[in-house]
Amino acid sequence: MTGAFYDDLAGTYDLMFPDWDASMARQASQLAEFIPAGARVLDCACGIGTQAIGLALRGYEVVGTDLSPKAASRAVAEASARGVALPAFAADMRSLPFADASFDVVLAADNALPHLLTAQDVLAALREMRRVLRPGGRLVLSTRDYDAIRAERPLSTPPSVGPGRVVWFQLWHWDGDQYELEMFRLHENDSWRVVVGKARYWAITRHEITELAERAGFGYVEWLLHAYYQPLFVAANG
């Protein structure tokens, strides 16, 4: 379900941003505060490349993986169009196709981890992220602010308008501490065309992520609530 959701979004995901290139640059600048110069980075939820391309443009060696082969393929093409290399391909973050200690930093931004709906699956992903990190390497991930969201249990998001008058909004259907998201895209041509995709998330709290990261073997962990557009989690391997 998740891979198909992002396959369907891959061709238009950039239209969620008023200026995608500006968003890439801004997010990379913020993330670079937590990624050492010269680091080899795995973006294990790269999507169409929003964070990965921005970091590559700042000189990092970045490799991308994503559950959606269409998104990963577009990330490669968009990076090439901007003059940087971004090897990217389809892979599940619970089973990363890399040798132990292959990367200095593993990144999983933009609320990717909460697509995993059980503690067992999140723990499996965190253990894989730690396995491919070198000793002393760093995990950087971001999620929605589910501490607040779990208390408020919103039913929708406000509409936003992207380039070309594409209108986006979401409906959320709650089931315990999980919700099914319906993503509505309205495209204006001669008349409005509506496209709807569905995905499911676990509204996992910061405490729950911290506890699972510690179980996965990460040492020092920290949450930064104002360093990025979502709460940012930074953990050290050892």
C-alpha cells in the first residue's frame, strides 16, 4: 500500500511545494547542521529527492533508497538534471541492501518512519539503520509532531495550492493510535480533476521512538523541535 501510494505521487510530488528547488536548498541547509562535512549519507526514504538532492548539491556523497521504485527513479533523473550524482533505487528500510558500516549518516526525513505500523517493524528498521552506520555514525530522522497530534486527533489538513494551481488537502481517519490518510489532489485543466491516494501511519510519539532507538542499540539521542520543519531526532551509533 505505501509503495503504491508513493508510486502514484512520484510524478507530481514536487507540486506540493511552492518552489521545490528552494525547499530542497532550505532543508539541506538545516540538515547540514547535523551532518559532518564529507559524510557519506544514506537517505533511506529519499522519495523524489527533496532532501537527498539538496544535500548532494552541498557536496555530500548521497545514496538514496525508497520503497517506491518510481520515486527513486525520478530522484536519479532530477539530480542529474541539476548536475549531481544520486544513485537511488527501491529498497525497504527494514532490509537495507548494504554492507555493515557503509555510511557515516543515515537520514529518514519527512515522516517516513511512521509508515511502519508496529513497534517490531520500527525496531527492525532502526536496527538496519544502525547496522549500515559506521561506529560513531549518526542517525537523523524527522516525523510529524505526533505528541501534539495524538492529543488533538485532527480530521483534516488545510488546503494548500502548489504551482499550476494544484490544490492539496488530506482527510485523516483515526483507528486508535493509527490513522488512514486520504490525500486529495485537485488539478485544474479545462475543469478540475480529482486524484485520491491512501496511506496509513502510526502516530508514534517521541518517547516511543526514543525507547525503540535505544533498544536498537543507539547511544546518545536528542530531539530538536525547532531545527527543522518537523521535530528532528538525532542519535549516535555507539
